[in-house]
Amino acid sequence: MNVLIVGSGAREHALTWKALQSPLTSAVYCAPGNAATAAIAVNSGLQATDVVGIARFVAEREIGLTVIGPEAAVAAGVADRLIADGRLVFGPTAAAGRIESSKAFAKSLMARAGVPTPAHHVFDDPARAKDFVRGERRPFVVKADGLAKGKGTLVPRDADETLECIDTLMLRKTVGAAADRIVLEEKIDGREVSLMALVDGDRVVPLPPACDYKRALDGDKGPNTGGMGGYSPVGFFGPEEIDRAVTAVLKPVVQRLRDEGTPYYGCLYAGLMVGPSGVQALEFNARFGDPEAQVVLPRLSGDVVPWLEATARGALGEINPSWSGRSTVGVVLASRGYPGTYQTGYPVEGLGTLEPDVFAFHAATTAGPAGYLTAGGRVLTLVALGDSIGEARERAYRNVDRIRFQGMTYRHDLALREIEAPVLP
Ligand code: GLY
């Protein structure tokens, strides 16, 4: 079978790498892919949101399964078009994908489904939002309603900072029209965990949980980013917690979407907060997480293609996914200045010296005559497998030391809390 992976980041490099391991796969194409996928698969030259071009390519190349990576492709309706053409696609329709593309929709869906989630308030008018915060005299998480490439959620410390965040999103328009509407959400304490699941319109099959690190600097300081690394498994979120979250969060939402006529097919990602008041759902993503995919896919011991295909066919009942007992730690290597301004075009050295069980999933590189050059803020995710989180962490950082590019920056504290305090107090 020919497989098409839609997207261009480290997540899509990991999906391409995994799909190529399947004996069911004849060829893997990417839309558009990146410099590293060009070395192992075939880049199509098509953008991820080019619905018409992708539909034509799928027909011409007899693609048996299309796997959608990024949220922009979901929102653009790639799945809708391929379904209309009678093609098999892993990824939700734009309507089901509103669970990510509209935070207000996601919150109201959670309310309709009875899913535990912090209380919220929706505003279209910045003055009214600020009046509300002044009246409450406490901080709220401020979320742009629309897609904002990971820059739409701000977490202020107090009421004054909340007012500032409303201005940032709604008046200074840092994420454009995505913040014409905002959600103010109660702040709750706890630890965040990402639980991704395969969903076939009806059934929910959870994948191993992972934790990601959104802040740029050690100690969870600095600005929010698209993700600076992650690890899997998660000590405070074992099999019992997974079962409970599937029952309390994922299944009710999937059932509700089906009952409302917009069944969900693909990977559904729940961002959960585990704290004194149990598990609460903070957000959903209509896709694999990034960098969660990079740390979870290497742990899956089986062939991923039949799972993706069964998800798309609505046949997950025939599948029993298994994953290894091994652990992963992924470190994002970024360009100095990210998520602000940064320079690119520097040679990436040392990629050929990595140890076995260490993978470099590229996010933003170009191929130069003498090797890869940096081409963006997050350059690659370096992922190491180990028999424990401690071993994976040690191996990951030992191999980070083998990679060099000018201005290379990364977090040094990834997975440390998992080793020092794996369970919640
Ligand atoms: N890791 C968060 C995301 O994929 O949006």
C-alpha cells in the first residue's frame, strides 16, 4: 500500500519513519515533508493545506492511506475531501476537528458530554472580558479561540497580568483573528499529561501517555513554545489513570461527537491536568501531539500502519496495539532566540555519530551539499530509548552532546522531575 503523510515537522518525520517499517507499505510520500523525509521517502512538493492538490495526488499515486499530521490540514478539510472521493484517511473532518480549532466549541462540547474541565467564560469583546476580570480580581488562563500554532494560550500569575494577556491577544493581535474570540478559563493546580488515543468514530484505544515541556527555559521559565521536549511513560499516570481518563474524558467526547453527526476518526489528544481535584481536561488536539508523537511512536512495538488503517476504516475492534516497556526522552534542539527571532542556515554536525536507539527527527532543516543546515526555530527532536526514564534521559543528553550547530539551545531539565518525583505527593 502507498501511504501519504501530510505535514512537515518532526512529528511527520517520526510518522514517516514508523510507516516505512511496515511490511504493508510499498511507498511513503509526504506533503510537503522536510529535508529528512526526502532522504527516506518521497516529498510531493504539495503544501499540507492544498486540499485539491492532495486529492489529485492521492488519486494519481494510488495512495491507500493518507495520514494527516497538522491541525491546519484538518481545519482546511483535507479529510473531508478525501472521504468525499472515497479514500481512506487517518484524521478527522474539519467539523470534528473543531474540538481543536475552536476552544469555545471544545469547552461547550465538554459541558454537553459531562467531561470534568475547569469553568470558563467566552468573550468577543475585550472591554467586557476585562470588566469581568476586574470584577473577579483573580487570574484566568487566556485562550485564543482559534488555531494559533501553540501561541494562543497565556497563563498569567494575577488579575493585572490577565488584563495584559487579553490586550496582547485581542488588541495587539499577536495571533491575528484567532483571538477575535477568547476563552477565560479557571486556573487549576496539578501536573499536565498528554493522553493520545486512536479513535474510529466509536472506539477509543489509548496510546502511552507522555509529558511535554512548553516553556523555553529550564525550570519552566521563559515564553511558551511549540514544545521543547518530552518523555514517556509517565509515572503519575499509569494504567488505572489511563482507564479512568478514557472513561471520564475521551469516550464521552467521542460519543457526543458521533451523536451530534460529526464522528471523529484519527488521533484524539487530550491535554489533562492531574491534581487535587482529580483529572480535568484542559484542551483537545485533533492530531498527534508534537513532540508527543516523537516520544511515543518509538515505544510502539508493533506495526503502526494496520492501526492507522483500522482507525480510518472504523475497525479498531480488530486491533490490539502493543508497546514496549521501554522509555523515551526527547530533547528539542532549537536555534538561539526561539520562539522569538533567530538566525538559520548553520551546518548541523554530528548526526552520523548517534548511538543505536537514538533518533533525530527533523523539524526544520534544509539539505546542503555537505549535510543538513538549520532552517527554523525548532530544528530537530533528539529522542533516546532506554530501559528506564533515567537511562533514556542519560542517553538523550549524551547524544545531544554529539550534535552541534551555531546557536544550538535546549532545555537541560527534561524528565528530571519524573526521576526525582515520579508520583504525585
Ligand atoms: N504538545 C502540544 C501540541 O502538540 O499541541
